[in-house]
Amino acid sequence: MLVNQQVTNCEISELKMQFKKYDTFASDNYELTDIFPEARSYGDVSNILKDAPRCLRKVYEYMGNIYISGDISDNGKKDDEIIVVGRVKPFLETKVRDALKRIQ
């Protein structure tokens, strides 16, 4: 196995453990579907929620829950991105699910 692949597998394992413990993770390289390929991506938040802040990136569904990723550095520079993926609060989950129904 290549060294880079070992590092990647180690990083992904650590992020999985963090996610399972806290229902969230932060990374400068990975989105939820990179960690859990079975997660479903619905695409950009801005296409689903028109009033979403620009720091929010993607909407996912995993194990029946809605998650959103966002760039917490939010300075517009791709090199400085820190992606945080977390489960949304119930009121926002309802808003996202309603929006998804309208666009599907």
C-alpha cells in the first residue's frame, strides 16, 4: 500500500470515529460522502435553500438524518478551507426536507 493511501485511510478512520462520537467532524480535505460513501449528497445548499449563507456548502442525508457542510474559514480562498460537517437542528431539517420535496 502506498504511504499516501495509508495516511488517507488513517485520516478517514479518525474522522469516522470523531463523527460517530460527536455527530460532526472538521477536515480540510473531506466531505461526508468521502467518509461514508453510502451517504446521499443533495448538492449545493444554495440550490436547496435560497436564503442560505454562502459559507454553507452541501446537503447530505445519512442514516435518516440531514447534515450540512460548511467552510468555517469562509474567506473565499480554496487553500484555506476548513470543512465542517454536522447534523442540522430539527427546525432546519424540516426546512431542508420541505425544500427537497419542492425541487424533486
